[in-house]
Amino acid sequence: MVRLLKLLIALLLLPTAALTFAETMRILLAVLGQLQAAVSFVAGAVVYGGIHYGYYNFSRPYVFAHEMTHALAALVCGCRIKDVSIGQDSGYVKMDDCNAFVVLAPYFVPAYTVAAAFVYIIADLFVDLTPYRQVFLFVIGFCTAFHLVQTFKTLFEAEQPDLKLAGGKVFSVVMIVLANLVVLALVLKALFPETVSLAAAGKNVLAGTVNIWRIIVNYIVEKAVNAA
């Protein structure tokens, strides 16, 4: 029954996910319109891709981030950590309880991106890091590409028990995609507060979702009335 409910939630959120994708891409294009920032961010992503596919796949750093994110999400939810194992290509976190957030957190929280942004923001309180902003954007591009490539690889190159545990593949994939888009928008807001308006994006997504479901419901009602 719970799995069926989660499937229904995933289907209901499909229009929201599509609209969130559109709004996040709009935000990204607005940010990348700032040429210098765009070059630094994209360069970081390209360099990561070149290293990942040409020299080193960063499997151990990803396993570390993945399992640590599981553990931190569990602690936030009040779960008790029993054991943590981190290997070259796999790992695990044993805990006394879990939920969908704990299970899916590593797939939408870009751990190294968040860590880099946190370090930059804190350091900037004590030292003016403006001259190094382009370096920071390069690092953010690198870390964001790391998260997206590794997440895609993890989800599609092997069967993931996490997806089943969270409530099924459909529910998990929809939630991962939606959450990644929201997190990306939040990161861009933190980096470019003057350029990014999350309030406007949120209103557009909400209004669009309501309109789509109004159209769908009206269509279903019309068909039902005609059939009667």
C-alpha cells in the first residue's frame, strides 16, 4: 500500500518535475549569460569530465561522499549509526532505522559542491575572496560535474537496492531528478543572489503545475461525461 502511494505521488509530481527542469535551465542560462562566470564554471565541469573518462574515475571519493551523506542524513533524522564501511568501489552504512530521505540523500545532495560553497562562504567572512571568485566557480563546476556524472553512473550502470528500499524505481527517480534540480537552483542562488530569483521560479512552477492538472482533470471529466 505504501509503495502504491509513493508511485501515485511520483506520477502526480511528474508535471512539477518537468516545470522545475525548465525553470532551473532558465536560471542556469541567466547565470551563464555572465561570460566570465560561465567560462569558469563550464571549464571546471569539462576538466572533471576529461579526468573522469580519461584518467581516473574518482570511485573512492564518490563512495566516501555517498556513504557520509547517508550517515549525515540518518543523523539529521534521528537514526543511530551502527557501522560505516568505505571501500574502493562500494560501501555501506548500517543504522537502526531509515526512510526515503536517508536512502536517497546521496543521489541529490552534491556533497563536495556543498562543502566547497560552505568553506568559501565562511572564509569570505574573514578574508576578501573576491579576487579568487573565478577559481571558486571552477571548483563548483568541477564538483557539480562530479556529482552529476557519478550519480548517473551509479543509477544506470548497476542495480541499486536503494531505489527499491526508498519506495520503488519510479518514485525514487522522480524524487532524485526533482531534488537535484532544486538543489542546483539553490546552489546557483547562493552563488549569484542578484541574478537568481527563486521566488519567481517557484511561483512559475506552482502555477504551471496547477494549470496542467486543471487541464488533465477537465479532460478526464469531459470524457467521463461524454461516455455517460
